[in-house]
Amino acid sequence: MELQDFKPQSKLVTRTTLIEKPRFPVFDAHNHLGEDFGGWDKRPLPELLGLLDSAGITRLVDLDGGWGERILETHLEHFKQAAPDRFLIFGGVDWSQWPEKGEKFPEWAASRLRIQKERGAEGVKIWKILGLQVKDQTGKLVDVDDPRLTPIWETAGELGLPVLIHIADPVAFFDPINETNERWEELGNHPEWAFTSPPFPPFLHILEGLATVVARHSHTTFIGAHVGCYAENLPWVGTLLDRCPNFYVDIAARIGELGRQPYTARRFFLNYADRILFGSDMGPFPEAYRIIYRFLETDNEYFNYNADPIPMQGRWHVDGLYLPNDVLVRIYSLNAEKLFGQTTR
Ligand SMILES: [Zn+2]
């Protein structure tokens, strides 16, 4: 038998609690409704609302508004205008324009944020290409903390647009792909996710750039996607949360990381209960939501953090955090409501 065919089944006799509905209404602060996540902008809205209702999701941040007018307009019209209480649509920065705009690029990109806000965007999504692939007019890779980007961060702050920023990726994606790489199987399935350094910048170089930007622009609210982009190192994330009151994190697509360090993760949730936002990143699917509810609400042990039989991020299982109600309600919705200044219904 090949190792890839090995599918062991746990013989542990432990409790299994299936959570159909979350204990409190949920504000999903990190999800996608665009082409790569089911193309919900081209499907009838009632179908989507039905799925969200059945999963207990009252509001959802759609990060797929893009940066040009066309996609943003489509998402604003299809989701926001049709169901204004249910959706927030984020815009973004069109980095591909940097070579053409040259040194005027940062001011131009900042002016685009003003237009996006006027049209109805309620935040800015920064994709991980910043720090990995974005190049300036000379063809040089742009650092996350490049001071030329100041107008973009400052304008977002001035407009009151939170910046949801995803930089780098799981730490092991930056390591050589060999027998010691804990994401070897996943990288085998997705070779395009490997950012082995060199030639890519070291993981910590990118992360330090994030910390510098967040500290430098204290009037701008930053949400570090995927547990501050460093779920493998919660002390590092906690230090940045301590230093920077303008920093929040979401938990999107990191149940596998959090749940394999349950004692540290539980302490992290209790310590930073006001700074953590619920996020799924999996499209609007009830089954994916129910795994997150089980993780946050129950003390179930050693369960699959993925809907697939072989968990995608690695062949390990997770333990639940059994968060107390006062913490749970903040992570489920109160923190996001406060941050976005709206009420969950
Ligand atoms: Zn995402």
C-alpha cells in the first residue's frame, strides 16, 4: 500500500456533538461570493440567502468586490442592493496598474478607494500577492511595508474603510518541499501554492512588513486574515495585538492550525476576545460552517477540521475550544458589529 492510500479510522470512543445552528447569530467577516467560490453573483439570491439562513449567518463580508468598477458594481448590485442588511462588499487595489502609472501609482490607487467607497464598498481587501508578486515600475518586488504605499493605507483610514489583509501563507509553503515539510501532501496537490524561499522572500520578512505597516498607520483598522497571517505562532500574533489597538484578526480557514494547539488557542481566544472576528473563507456552505461551530462551541476531541475525509491542510485532527458564551458572542458577531458599526439582526 502507498502511504497516500492509508486512511486510518480513529477507534477513540469520544463525544460527537453536531451543531446545526450556532449558539448566537453569526457575522461572517471573511468569505467570498465570486467566481472561484461558486459564482454567487450569477446565481439567484434567494438560494444564497437560504443557505446562509440555514447556517445561522446573518451578515457576510464578501471580499470578492475586486478593484475595477465592473465586478464591484456587479457585487454591490447583486448582493448589497438586494439585501442591504445581509452583505458588506469589499473593494481593493489594482496592483497590475503600477508599471503603467509609475510613481503616480500609490496616489492613483488611493483615489480609487475614494471612488469605491462612494459606490458602496465597505472595506479594502489586500490579496497575498503584495510582498510575493507585486512589482513597481522598475520591475522590483514591492515590500509590504514599502513607504510609497502610505497614501493607500492612510486614505483607507481616513475613509473609515477597514483593510482586510492577507499576506504570505502557511509557513511551510516557504520551506523546501521535502520529506520534512508538513504541508508536503497539500503542496503536491497545489504546486502553485509553494513560495519556497529563495527565490521568494523569507516568510518572516513578509510578516515583519505587516507588523510595520499596522504600527505605522495607527488610524487605519487592519484585519489580519487567517489569524493575523501567522496561525502557527499565536504568541507572535498576540504581541502585535498588544502593540497595536488598530489590529484585529479573523480565523478564516485556520481551524486546522488553531485546533492542533487547543490549549494555546483557547488562551488566545480568551485573552483577545475583543479582537477576533469569525470568518470561514469556504463559500457559503452550511457544512463548512458547522465544523467551525463545533470547534468553537464544543469540547469534542480529535475530529476532522475539513469536510473532506482526508483533511486538506495536513493529516491531523483537532480539539474543540468550548468557549464561554461571553467570548463566543463577541467572536460570532459583536466584534464585527462594532468594527463595521452595524447591528446584526
Ligand atoms: Zn479568503
